[in-house]
Amino acid sequence: MPGIDECLLEAMLLPGALGAGVADWTSGLALGAIGQAPGGDHEATAAETAELARTAAEHPGFGTHAEGAAGPAATGPPVEDLIITTRTAYHVLCFVETAFDSSVFLHLWLDREEGNLALARLRLRDLAERLVL
Amino acid sequence: MSTAIQKPPREARHGVSPMLVRLVTERATGALLRDRGTLYLCDGQVVHAESPAAPGIDVLLTAAGRLRPEGWQEAVDRAGPRGRVGRFLVESGQVGDGELEMCHLAALHDAAFFALAPTSGPTRFRYGVAHWMGPVRPVPAEAVEREAARRRELLEAIWRCPDLDTAPVVRSTRPPDAPLTPRQRAVLALADGVRTPLDIARLLGRPAFHTLVDMRRLAAFGAVESPRAPAPPPDTHAWAARMAAETTTPDVALLRRLRDALEATL
């Protein structure tokens, strides 16, 4: 049952990992961060990335919540993760599903030369699941 | 390589209140009491926050059934006197470390947003007071205050109508300008013209601020009624003059609120 810090430390073990964070896509809150931030500021990165995560999470074209999921127990957007490829890096945003009402996601910043996108995506999904064990 | 978010204060207008700066410098432990909430410090870091305007962590954990109310009560009864309720919840296997941290940080920043609101009156600090929750994931006081300021700006950027935060939520009769998200529909489904955003937040087990964000967006889309026209820039003199020019009858409710606010600061 790892906490936020343990999850972030594990994310940083991935080859090519530059920085990682846990943020809330409704408020833009940075719950935790490690390593470098793309703009040098983890809080600003969380707030800005949250906008992107929210757009994806709530985009009607990407599907809707499970049918009949009006109750408060229904959590998690239909989107599992979001991958952005820049000229030098990958950004993987992975949504965390919780048994309480939340809007949390993991954000991993990965060097494009050294990083392995497939591995990072699977590891991040695994971390997102273990964060709520 | 610590994951605590440390950073110098950004700008003067985000300025950390002088009292908080002093408490951080002296690594104080105790409770910072303000009109709309309380921050609990341990060694100069914020370990907990409470506000009557924000659902507590117990509501966030129990509303959706993640934790049984009896489980919470048992933790408070057994570990409260030792100030270790958070640890007890984890050690008794009721919630995971990550869940507790996520939920507690959500509740902490939610309550701090109201506790640190600039309209709050006097600030007092009671040394030595600890909260029975016990430390979960301490946050630097500067980060808490920066976050509260950022949240205020976010609300203003979405739709400038502070009265939406506290007024009963009234659904609009006309169709909204944009499709609503599932989370917004859940909020709107509970709007009955009586419940306030805080009431709705409690029922959904969501932080109050998250509901305020939805409320501003819903008002911007025209899905809920704004209590009155969006407020002009915070130039109170111009606003008062305009109100005086526009209204022939005095706004009794507004005058009462003004009187209460003035009396509260005396």
C-alpha cells in the first residue's frame, strides 16, 4: 500500500524519467511531485496539466461514464490515460480511479531518447492502481 | 530528493500573511484560528485544516461508501485521544496510504481555501494545540497559502460571481449553452433551489471547492441562475455607486449582510 511519495519514487525508476507528479484535475492542486518540472515549477505544471486532463476526461467524444453511473460511488473518467509526444519528450497522464469521489491523475515526464513509452504507460497504470489499494 | 513542494513566494499579492510567516520561521505548533476555518500547524507545516464551509475528510471517505461511518467513528474513538486517527485508519487496513493522503490533501486544501479567505476577520494562534487526526502528509504553509490564492483566481477566471458560492442553487429554465459533464449533471441533479453548493458537496462527498468550480461553470453556461449580474471588477466604490443608481428600493438582504459583516469585525 504505497503512499504518494513511494509511487512517485517508483515512477522515477523508469528509464528516461525526468519528473513526475500527482495532481487533481478539477482544482489543479499538486498533491506531490518529484524530479524536474517542465517549466521549473511543479505547482504551475500541475495546474496547467490539470486543464488538459480535464478536457480529455470530460470530452464527450471519448465516451461517457458507465451507464447508470449517476451515484456518487461511480468514479473515474472513461479515459485511462493521455499521451503527448513532443520533439524531445513524452508526457503520460494516467487517471487514478478511487472508491471515493476524486479527480486525481499521475503525470510522468519522460525523455524521448531514453524512455520506453510502452513500459512507462503500463508501469504508470500499475502505480495508479496500487495508489488506491 | 524530497517530494515536498518548496518554492519561494511568487508575488507580493500572493503574500503570505505576516503572522503565518512568523509561525513558519519559529516552526510553531498549534492552531491558527480565523473566521471561516482553522489551520493546524506542526513544526511550522500545515498538517490539517477545518472549515464549516468545507466537508471534512470523514464526509469525503464515507459519502461514497469507501469507509463505513462506524469504521470512522471507531478510529476517532480509539485513536483520537492519541492524535493518530489517520494512522489508525491505515494500520487497521480500512484505507490505504495513498487513498488517505489523497483524501486528506483534498480536505486540507479545501478547508484552507475558506480559512485563508481575505474577508476573514481577526487571526489568532493557539500554541501547542494538535488535531486528533494526526499528521498525514504535512504541507509547507507557503504552499497552502499559494494554493488558496490560486484557487480564488481560478474561480474568478471561470465566472465572476462570488454570490454563487453561498447562495441556494437555482436551476435555469433555459437549456444550457454547452453540454454538461457527468460530474456537473450530478451537481445539477441535487440543485433544488434550497441546497447551497456546500450542501451539494456534502451529499456527493466532494470537496466544496470542486463544487464551487462546477457552480461557476454551470452559471457561465446558463445552467444555473446567477444570484445577480456578474460583479464588476472589485472596485467597491464604483459598484456601490452603480447599485445605488440602479436600485430604487434598498436591497435589505445585502444591507443586513453588510451590517453583520461590519459588526463581526468590530
